[in-house]
Amino acid sequence: MINSVQILNSLSSSLELWIPLNLSKEEFELELHRSAVLRTALNDLLQGKLSISDYLEFVEFLNIDIDNYLDKIEENLQSTPVVHLR
């Protein structure tokens, strides 16, 4: 049986930001920092402490291409198995 923690983990992984490895050290460190800030915002979103619109403002503030990010989320969610709760 699937529980709420498994659902949140699945959703969380669908919203993650991946860091390419072919970056300079400075670019990699910047992406790592942005990823950490985004992860904190994501945790707040999943815990109900942050609205989806505020979360997306964080994404934009971090200079992440919002359209590309949302397209990637859609791809990830479509490839995630559907969970039916009873």
C-alpha cells in the first residue's frame, strides 16, 4: 500500500532541478546554491507553508526558465505511475 510519504517523495522528485556536470566550477557552485534554495522552497511547498504561486516566484527569482521548468515537471509527472488512494 502506498502512503502519503511515498506520494510526496514521488512528487518531490518530479519537481527537482538537475544540475549539468559540464559547467565551470563557478557555474556549478551557483547552480548548487540555486538548487539548495529551490529545494528549501520545494519542501515548504510540499508542507503547505508556501503556495504554488510563491514557489514559482522563487523559481523565477532564481533565473530559472519557468516555461522550461514547467515543461520538465509535466514530463516527469507523466512518466510517474498514477497512484489511486482509497
